[in-house]
Amino acid sequence: MLEKKIKILFRHRSMEMGGVEKVLLALLNNLDPDKFEMTVCLTLNQGKLRDELPKHIRKLYLTDGKEDFSDNSILQKLQLVKRRLKLRKLKNNPAIADRLINDTFDIEIGMDYRDYDAILNSTNKKSKKIGWFHSEINVPKFQPLVPDILKSFPQFDHMVYCSHKIKDMMHQHYPDLNYPAESVIINPIPIEEIKRKAEEKLENFPEGPVFASIGRLHSRKGYHKLIEAHTRLINEGFHHSIIVIGDGDEMKNLRAQTAKNNVEKTFILAGNQMNPYPYIKKADYFILPSESEAWPLVIAEALILQKPIIATEVGDVGLMIKDRETGYLINYEIDEMYSAMKKFLTDPGLVLQIRENLKTIESQFDNKKIFDSVENMIETLYRK
């Protein structure tokens, strides 16, 4: 037992519904509070998960979230401008944030690349700095961010990758980078919580075969391609619905695309839901059409709920799913999305075999091992 608790500061942008946020919550709920005194500092006090932080965690934030803005649209615009100015000021002068936090820590952790500057520019030079990295470095739309990420990496004391593929890809593309100490720690899965929450009743669920999907609505999530594959199947008479849980910048474009393709009633953009699990449980299948992923939590969640999955073979998805055994792996192409969905709709034998194989899937996930790895990494770094 350590003589005093290790003081940890987690920095993160906000608590929108997403994989990184769920990982943060899992760490806060499961790291030993007898060993660690934990504080979370959000840049924006925003997002559906902002009130989910456990009670023993000290929570701070630097600016208000949109949820606390005025309902008056003019006032709201003024509040947004004011917040933007404050964020710029905080970025240019990290000492202001440190004064607001008003504490010193042994370990400071940035939960994804958007938090790196806040950690590395901290005025607390004695703390050990840990970065968490969840992104495939070669994704085209990610390229403008790469130079800053490459500058950040060598400044950390330790870098955690959430998948082997993410780490391998980083080293393959940038073999000469001066990497800090590294670990691969996959995302923890709250198995019992998922099962419990999945039991919640749903109103207005579509009839007939339903594919569920969960993800932020960004172009790299592939929903624009999925709409095309879905439209083709509908036009050929294969009745089914797709329900997508999530929100994001692409919502407007995707809504316009479903209207143009005349599939608004069968391709349902349901927005963010506080509890997405009943949608997975009630659906017949799960589909993930992403251009890039790391170790997607949502695949693990769908596996736990024993849903046959169609997913693009990106990141560590190929390690999570055995093709044609516990799911169906495809490339990031409309034709392959179309063919895979058609296969699920017309080959009950294959679907039945996958369902059978999913009955023992839980043994694949060992949370204790994951949290032990995180605790060991923090304690080792602290002692250095």
C-alpha cells in the first residue's frame, strides 16, 4: 500500500456521448480510490455524460456547456462568442487554467489528442504526463492534425494506445519519432451495466428486420455510404430498417441524403440517446460502417448483447470479431455493405450460426486485467 494517495488529474474536452468518454467513466469508476485521488477537469461542462461522474471524483470545468446557455437565441450567440474568447485566452495562457484548477498533481492525463496541449502546457512541471491515443494516424481527414500530434508525442512520459493496430500504425508511419514509454491497454467493458440498461423498454421501434448502429455523425463513420447500400436494398424489395443512434456535424447532410433517396422512413437518424443499449438489444443485427476506428467499444457492446455484427475491418475490429463466426467483416465500400446486409437478410443459417457462437463471447473481455494494467502503469510512473 502506498503511503499517500497518488493525485491524478484527467483533462478532457467535454462529456458528449462517445467511446473516449465511456473509457474515462470506466477508469473513474474502477481505479482504486484508496490508492488514487482523482480530479477531472473538463474544458466545456457539456454533453449527456457530464452528470455521470462518480461522487468520489472532484469535477472542475473551465467554461459553461451549451446545456446551461440561455434559450434566447440572441443571448445564446453572445454566450457562444464569450466562451470562444475565453477558450482562446485559456489556450494562449495555460496558467489561467491552472489557477482555476488551483491544485498540483503527481500525474496528469490527456484522454485524447484534443487534450494534449492542456496537459503538456500545464505549469506543473513536476507532474508525470500520460497521453491516451485512440486514432488511426493515416485517416485522410486527420492529416491537418498530425504535425501537432507528432510534436506532442515525445513530450509525454507515457503514451497509452487503445489498440495494437493504432500503435503499430503509428510506428509504421513515423518510425523515427522519439516515442515515450508505451502501453497498449484496450478499452474496458462494463458488462453487467450494459445488460442491465439493455432491459429498458422502448417505444416506437421499427417493424421487420432492423440493423442498429451507434456512432458520432462524422463523415469517417461511413453513414453516407450505408444510406446508399440501404437504398439499393430497399429498391430491390429487401424490406428492412436501419436505426442510427448518435449526433454530430453530418446530421444535416445525412438527413438531406435520406430525403433525396426517399428512405427517411427506413433509415432512421434517432439522434443521441442517453441509453443506447435497448436499441442494440431490440434490433436483429448491428452494423458499423466506419472508415476508421481504434478498438471500438460499440462492437464490444454489441457482442455482449449477442447481436450478429457487420463491421468494416478497421483498427482492431478484426481481433474482436472472427469473420463469419462471430460477425461479418467487410471493406469500407458501398458494394460490400450492400452484400453483407443482403446476406444477413437472406441467409438465416449463417445468422443462426453466428448467434450460437456469441453465447460464450463474454469470456473474451477481462476488465480486471485492464484496470490492473492502468494502475500498474500509473504507480510505476509515479515512482520513477
